[in-house]
Amino acid sequence: MFNRITTVNKIRKKLRNNDVSIGSWIQLNSPDVAEIMGQAAFDWVAVDMEHGSMSFETAENMVRAAEASGISPIIRTWDDDGQTLLRTLETGTQSVMVPHVKTAADANRIAKACKYFPEGNRGLSPYTRIHDFTHEGIDESLKKANQETLCGILVEGKEGLANLEDIVQVDGIDLIYLGLFDICQSVGLPGQVNHPDVLAEVERCQKFISSNGIAPGSMATDLDYVKMLKEKKYQFIAYLNDAAGLREFFRSSLSEF
């Protein structure tokens, strides 16, 4: 029988070992997509509740589908409200990514909301997926949850990037994901993802993040960019998303006719 209490967070373990982890975003509102993506040899899929239309009920079933196919689920929330983070974690996901982080205070509040006492202030009901729906063994379950929960943040916009040096000092953050197009904007080159100044900023940010024991992450829109991010020591790489992948596959296939 599946026992969540003894389950190791495979993404967190890989990042802690300084390995590279590649996955993709899911924006389509379907557990089937999560299961199919699990067959594609990704390490993880990130359910995008900021830009997708899924409810908590659907997101929980997408988490189940990902787990059933052997892939690690992550949920991206739409804000950093404590109740949003609580409901997200109650789906049973071991990993969250929280957007719109601009200051160290934002990051600290998020880190606390993702962990139970004494490391944080996350609310508790033992009768949820993360605790196998029981109060039995709750002390061990709480300890395990604090150990295995991955807290990721998306540092976005010029303000966030300007405050990156302070943000990386916050305890409890496992992953900092940088919006690729935000980096372009921050150096005055919107959309120019391959410009030398953009690539220099990508590298500068990675050094800040990694030097503080946090895994750096970003997005790649093609396989060459995946390789570039790996070369620049980014550990967490998102390759496209489900909708883009579906569109590009059929578009390129039909062009052969």
C-alpha cells in the first residue's frame, strides 16, 4: 500500500544532490494530461493554477495522476496567501512554487507557511492526503512533511531581481525559479532571450542563488536553451508546457503534408 508518510520527495532529493531536474508545466485542465506527461520521461510536472483553469479538486486529481505514473507533481499557486498555500499542500503535493516574489519578506512569509511548527505556521488537519487521512503517527508525519516539502518561489519583475541578493538569504527556500522574460525586461531587452546581456544576467543570477545552497531554475523554449541552462548550472529546468508542446507537435507534423 502506498504510504505517503515514508515517501521521499524525489525532486527535492535530486536538487539537494546538485543534479539537474527537467520537467514541464501543465496548463490544461486534465488529470489525463498529468498522467500522459508522466510517460514522457520528465522528472516532474508543474500544475499551473495561476494560468490554468483547474480547481483544487481537479488539481488534487492531477497530483494523483502524476503520482500514479511515477512522476513528481508540483503545484504553482496564483498568490502567496497563507490559505492558498495551505489548500494547495492539502492536495498531497510535496512541492509548491509560489509566484510574484519581490522581497525577502515575501520569501520568508512563504517559507513559514509551507512548514509545520516549529519551523513554520502551516495549519494542521491530520485527516488529509499528506497524513494518509489519520491522526495515528501524526508526530512522525509532521516531521516527515517538514523534511520533504519543497518550497519553491518565482522571483519576478525588476523589483524581485533587484532584491535577489537579499531573497537568497531566506531560510527554508529550496528553489528559486527566474522568469526568463522577466530577466529580459530587467536588462532592457524584452523578449530577446538569446542576447548576450540576457545570458550574462542569467549566469549572474545563478551564481547568487547557488552560492546560498538554493537550486536555481528557469524555463527553456527549445532544446538548445535547455542545454544552455544546464551549461550555466541551472538545476531545475522547465521545458515548454503541455499546450505549447501539443500545438508544436501537430503544427510541425502537418507541415510535412
